Amino acid sequence: MQVSTVDTVQDTFETHSEKNMQRFTAAVATVVACLLPTLAIGVLTTARGMTQILLYIGGFTALFAIGLMILAKDTSTVQIFTATAAYVLPIAQDAPLKGCYFG
């Protein structure tokens, strides 16, 4: 007996519920959001000079805001701005401690 290729192809597909996929996406987004500040601080330790520090802070802040806009579609602009400000504040406060002095 010969098996048709359509039956063979259909047997290889797996189906997942939308709820499970949303849970998985939310879990990945949460892990990335939690690791992003640590990654930003780690990268900031390699910066040489205030210009590079500001570029790194701006880049990570933009990455954070874009991630919020993509993953949290029901979020208002005010909420994204507030979350971004809360995200960047601790990073920006630690940046001058690296030894970059004004003067």
C-alpha cells in the first residue's frame, strides 16, 4: 500500500493552542526584559568616554521601548514612556561612576 505525500506532510505538523503560544511569548519577553538592564550595565563597563556611554544608554533605551511597543500592543504611549524612564534611570545613574569625569 502506498502512502500519499499529503498524508505524510500533514503528519509532521504539530498544532499548539494560541493560549500556550501567548504564554511562551510572554515568558520569553519577561526573561529578555529582566536581562536587558544587566546587559546594558555590562556593556556600559566597556564604554570609553561620555559620548560612548550616552550612545549605549540611548541604544538600550530605544531597544527597550521598541520591545514594549511590539510585545505590549494594548499599551498607551504614556505607559511606554513611563516604563522607559523607569528602565533608564538606574542605568544612567551608574554611568558616571565608571570614571568619566567632567572638567
